[in-house]
Amino acid sequence: MNATVEQALISKLRTLSPQQVAEVEDFVEFLAGKARKRTALDRLLAIAPALEAAGVVPMTEEEIAAEVKAARAERRARQQAKGSGADRS
């Protein structure tokens, strides 16, 4: 992003109400998350041919769903631990 665009955005942000700024922040987080997911998918797809060539058996949909569920549970646990740690200080 060039400095002119950045300054224009900052000027516009300064005119918004706190509620609107929160909405902009949420949208920016949404876009960043979308970009992270796309990057992760691209990395996964990049290794697919190597896995196939190595003879790795593809995961079933059920196995994938279980892995996703476990990863989400682990992330929630980390976030909760982080939150409760902040409460103690």
C-alpha cells in the first residue's frame, strides 16, 4: 500500500464513529483470515503431487473432519488459556 492510499484511509477512519471503526476492524480481520486460509490451501495443494508420488494414502472425509475438529478444539483451548492467564496478572 502506498503512502497516499494509507493516508487517505487514515483520514477516512478518523471521521467514523467508534462503532463504525469496530466494523472496519472486523472486516479487515475477516479479509486477513481469508488470505491466511487461501495461503494454507495453496501450500497444501502444492505438496499434493509429492504425497501422491510417495504413495501416501489420501485421508477420508471423516478423517479430515476429525483433524479439523481437533485443531479447532486445540485453538480454543489455547485461546482460553491465554485469556485466563491474562486475568491472573
